[in-house]
Amino acid sequence: MLLKYDFPEVYFIEFIDDDDIGGINDCRMLIVDLTEDSIYLSVRKNRTSQSFLNILVDSIQKVEPFIQSKGNYFKKDNPAIELSFEQVTDGDKVQKTIRFYVKKNL
């Protein structure tokens, strides 16, 4: 393994902004896999479902926390993450930015 951590790591998430990636709002898990064989983030509906979206770590331009300005204000205590990456669609590279909560309680 590349790091001392046990991968893959699983995080329960809820989307705030999906950047028009159809169907991603139904996904509730972010799986971080940083092993020698696979270095990516996987967005899934649940643990046993197939990956809805795989984001290669090399394609990520920005990962940062942000202050929530829309959506459910009752969840403002949950960490909110903004993730910008390049997605290849029909041979074209498209810039995408998604925002989601990382849930504290499972």
C-alpha cells in the first residue's frame, strides 16, 4: 500500500450540489481507495452497489471545505466539502464541481 492507512475508507455523504450529474443525488457513499492498484474516489448508492462515478485522484483540481449558503440549514454543523475534478465525456474533458455533506452520524 502507498500509505499506512487501511483503505478503502467509506464516508456517508449527502449531496448539496451535483453540477448536473444526473442521478448522483441518490448516492450516499464516498469510498476512498488509495491502494497501489487503484487510486480513486468512488461515489455509490450503498456498499454493495456498483460505482456510479469514479474520480481518479489525478483528475482532482480542488478539495476544500466551504460555508453552506443554500440547502438545508439544519445540517450546517456537518462538514461540507467542495470537490472539483475533470470528467471525460464523449472524449471531451469537462470541469465538474460537486458539493456534499459528510455525515457525522451513520
